[in-house]
Amino acid sequence: LNRTEKGESSTKIGHNLKLAHMTVTTIIKDKDRIRDQLERGINNVLRWYKEIYDEKKRASFQTSPLPQ
């Protein structure tokens, strides 16, 4: 995306990335929205992993034998 600020056309970027011109134009135009969606998605995945980890940790704590 930075290359467009230096004057490289979205058509040339699209050709280099094997993407259609409109795809690259849309990405460049909507990059802030796309970045926000990706950040939200990544944060959701991290939260889900933490919840799973916490559940497994609680389950193993409940099933582990008490020390003598």
C-alpha cells in the first residue's frame, strides 16, 4: 500500500501480486476498515484461545490429585 504513495499504480501492484486492479483499488480505498476488521478478528481469536486455555487449566486443576 505504501507504494501507491510513491506513485506506483494499483494496476502495477495488482499485477505483481496477481490480483485484479479493482481488488487492489478496493483494498487501498478501504485499508483502514480492513485493518480494523482484521484487528477485531485477531482479538476475538486471542480471546477464544485464552478462554479455552483457562477452561482446560481449571479442568486439570479440578481433576488433579491433592498433594499428600
